[in-house]
Amino acid sequence: MTIVADKIIINGRVHTMAAGSTASAPCAQAIAIKDEKIIAVGDDQQITQYAHTSTQIIDAKGHLVLPGLQDTHIHFQLSSADIYHSAVLYEAETLAQALAIIKEFSEKNPLKKWIRGVGFDPVLFTEKELTKEALDGVTAGRPALILASDYHNGWANSLAFELAGVKVESREPENGRFARLNDGSPKGFIYEDAIWYMNRVAPSYTDDELLEAMSHYCHEFNKQGITGVLDAMAPRSYLKNYSTLHKRGDLSLRVRCTSKIFSHQALQPQLDELISMREEYNSDMVSLHSAKFFLDGVMENGTAYFINPRSDNGENSELMFSPSKISEYFSAFDKEKFQLHVHTIGDGAVRAALDGIEAAQLNNGSWDSRHQLAHLQVVDPTDIPRFKQLGVLANFQTLWTQPDKENDILINTMLGKKRSQWLYPIGELIKQDATCMLSSDWGVSTYEPFSIIQSGITRQTLDANVNSEVNTAQHRISVFDAIKGYTINAAHAAWRDDVTGSIEVGKYADVVILNQDVFNISVYDIHKTQALLTLLGGKQVYRAQGF
């Protein structure tokens, strides 16, 4: 007897993204779904055999059908709360605009004990402009802490520094520092982990505030066709909140998590904590599977680490973990079968991470670890073959490959002509058979996947055409590789390609129907792509009006 499906999707152009699929033609027309899982994939005639009077029939109307998209480097819970509950400065281009936004937020929220903000551009705004006195004037006598879009820089006012105990004689925090005036007092600008030092005294969001923001952005992500994320820095409290949201029925994203490891804290207690978290949170909806390491900072504030000194001033930053500690900590977490998720911006940090992973393999033997390096802003070409050799995955935020006049001048001057040819070299890594993912790093930049996908393909601005400026064209990628980076490769990186990432029998019915076929349109129109229908485990989590 034929199984009766709960739902069937017919009349689609189904690209399954399963092994052996290609961009040249769709693999199927239709899908049958029962009890959250895919039970059949084939043509319309084959799949309609699974229909009964109780079966919901979804006509894809000839549209492209893909596996649900997955963003494997995102700060979902933190960014949801910051953008939902704080002053948002992403659009500010001048100090006056930034201050006006903060002042308006302050006036609209008179009961907030602290003024929080997020999103200032660390290229446009530096320690010269962002003084504590400027912020004092718009926060109505309340402490204020504002974070840059990259979360590696911050801005605080006088009362915030006073409450945090930052004085002339204060020592700098581990892996961070405060901009100082000539007398040693804090100027206003904050670098790297000094941000978290300030966060000790700034009130955290309540669980209710976090849950409210997350519920809102789950729906916003579903509207983009996203069904899974990897939260790139989640403490235990975040996992608890994700689990609570799931129990309420409001979590419409599968969430894998990685939790930050600190160089100034002892190894064993941190290892024990992650083991405990992994044991407690291990479902297909909420789980922890990896340890997060920051090996350097960002180029914009001079905290990226390079193999050779900067070309403009001969300086270099330092690794946030010493090479011996990288080897020790990487080996310990690898031995306990944790994936390593490593922040690497400069080519020196990339090499240090690869060296650490190689040391872990020598100490523990190889296993299906899927350790991954995130960001990879500049990679020495001699290190690219090591990704395949060591089985290391490469996680890129390809939106950042677009030309950006102010930022490009800063970065190219810092690197020099030769190194600047190896910025975000995803194309070369794919050529050398490395597994690559595309992701957003939201809230550093947009979470919209098709803008990110188009940027990786063209390495041009979203309003560009074939004659527009290209940023390192040699590292462009194909449409098919970009979609793999958001589907099967993303699922692989999140340790869930056994149940998601492709449209195959036995996997969850995480599926999206799109309004245009990205494989058969101009690459300059891909960013306009929108979801018409998003299913998570066969359940509708988004449907566009009129579809």
C-alpha cells in the first residue's frame, strides 16, 4: 500500500543539491512529505500517487525549489536583541547623524537605565570622533555603551567608564584596550575584549526581551528562505533561551551553537562547561557542537594578525592565543570531539589556526571533525592547499567582497599590492577542492542570503552591471557553488547534513520555493530573489502574500 503524504509539492523546478546534482537542470518536479520528513522525490506523476483527500497539494507553479537555506556564522540571539531593543546606527554616515539617532532613542526610552546602541561603521568612525563627551550630551545623564557593526569596537560615555572602574591607572583588559587621553583617562573609544569588560556593568537583556526579539527575527529569517543557523558565540543562557523558544512553539529555525573559549581562563573548566552544555542541548532543533576561538581581531582597528608586518607602517598585532596555547586548547577540545570554529582575519591568524588543527590531529588522530575557519579576509596562497589536506572548512562572508571605496583604501594600503590579491579567496579555495560555506555574520552586516550570494558571484556592488568595478575578480565563484555554500555545505559544517541541506528521502522537509530561478537569470538580479514559501520539517513557517 502506498504511504499517504501529509503534503506534496508539484510542478516545481527542484534542485535537490544532493550528491551528483548540477546547475544545468533541475533534478525533479515534485516532493512528498510525511511527519516532518521527505518520503519521495520525483516527477509529478510519481509524487501524486502519494496524495489522498487529506493531503495538502502545493503547486510550485514552475518556480525553483531548494533545500532551506542555512547561515552557518551568525550572532542570532545577540543581534536580534541589539537591533530590536537598542539605538540602531547602521545608516549613520556622520557624527551628527549618529548622535541624533542616539538622542532620539534616549528620549523615546526614558525608563532605560542604560542607553545601548549598535551598528556604527568602524571605518567612518574612529577614536578621534567618538569621544565620551560627545556621547554624554545625548544620553540624558545615563550611562551608554554603543557597539560598532563589527562588534570589535565600541564607544562609551563618562558615566559608563566610571561605573566600570576605568581610570587613569586602570590596567587594560586581556585582548582589549581603551583609547586614552594624554593623562591616561579613557577617551571614549573601546577596542576588542575591552567591550566585554564594559559589559560586566551594563545590564543584560532580560530573557523576555531576548525571546521577544528572537521570535520576531525567526519570522524575518524564514521570509528569506532560511531554516537553519549556527550561532557563532552562544553561552549557556543562550541555549536555554533557544530551548524555551522551541518549547513555546516559536522557534522556526534549527539552531546549532558554538561557545566562546577565553585565553585568560583555565582550560579544564571551560572544557567541562562545553561538555555539560553539549549533553544538555543535543536535539535537531537546539544543540551545541563546537568551541569558538578568536585568534585575532579586525583590520579596521589594527588588531588583525599577519604573517608579515603591515605594508603601511611596519606594525603587526598579536595573536589572542599564544601558539603553544593554541596547540594545547585545540588538542583538548578536538580530543573531546568538539568542532573548532575559529575567527581568523589576517593571514597570520589563518596559518596559526591551521597549525593548531594540524597539531591536534597529530596528537589525537584524524576524525570527521569539520573544523572551520571563519572570515578569512586574507589568506597566504601557500596555506590554501592545507584546507583540503587537513579537512578544514572555509566559512566566508562574501557580502564583504564588494568594492567599498573607504574600506578598500584602508585595507589595500595596510596589505600592499601583493597581499591584496588574496582577499577573501573563496574562488581559489573551491578550485583546490576545499569545502566552502557562505554566511552573514549578522548583525555585522545584512542577513539577506541572496545579496550575499550575488556578492560572492560578482564581487561587485549590488547595483553593478557587467562593466562595473570588480574586487579581485579571480576569486569569483559560480552560482551553483554559492547555493551549495548556503545548503548542503552549510549543513555539513553544522553537522546536520545527515538530516538537512538537500532534498532527499529521509531528510527533514526543510524546503523553500523562490520567486525566480537563480540558475537561469542574470547574476545581477539574484539579490532580488524572494521566498514564496518556506517549510521547516514540512510545516509552513512563511508564505508570501498571493502565493
